[in-house]
Amino acid sequence: MRLSDLLNNILRKTGLSVEVPPYEDRCLDSPKDLDDPVIYEAVRKAVKKACKAKGLGQEKAEKFADFVADKVTGGRYGVSPEELISKYEDAVDKKTGGDLTGKPLSNFEDWKKVNQHMDAIQEGFKSAFDCLLKLKTSSG
């Protein structure tokens, strides 16, 4: 699976369109390949750009980009707002009965397992994105 395909699939319900530059759009043999600081940064940059293209301000774009990168790679390089984490976990738990709580995509065994839970993952990102839109930031 290509990184760009994964990002557009998991963020489908947010309405974001993510473009990953060809030199960063790696082919990922398994979700374990996501556990990489280089992938983290590629995800962060691509999601931030998509958020800004959708009209979000710098601060909100950075918050959501860090959040998505954390959830995809398992890295905790950014500081995800607790509100986004909570909304994501609540939506995913509702669909899976708690099977995925706290589990980044990089912890899945294979793409088949990710795809089995794709609807829940998409709902989680949509809930987090909707929460983000309502957050007050220093820039309003």
C-alpha cells in the first residue's frame, strides 16, 4: 500500500484530500513500516498541507497533522490535543467494542487487519476532525 493511498483512505470521511510528494510516497509492505520518524514527518507535512488547503489556520492544521501522524505511526513526536484523542477513541470504541483503543496503525499485523477496521478508523478520524473544527485556538 502506498502512503498516499493509506492517508486518503483513513481520512476519507473528513473531506481532506492528501497529496504526498512522490519522493515521500513509499510503498508500505506492512503496517509495521509506518513506525518510522521519516514516515511520521511525511504524514505530518502532507496532512498539514491538506488542512490548510481546506481553509484551516496554521495552528489547527498543525494540531491535526500531529494527531494523524501520531495515530498512524505510533510516534509521539507531536503533542496531540487530548480532545482529539478522546473523540477518536470514543468513535472507534463505539464501532469495535474497545478492540482498537490506543492502538496506532503501525501496531496492526497486516493490511488485511487494518482494512477490517477501516470504517471505525475513518469514523475516528472524522470525529477528531469535527472536534478540531470547534476548538478555540490562539488565532481564533
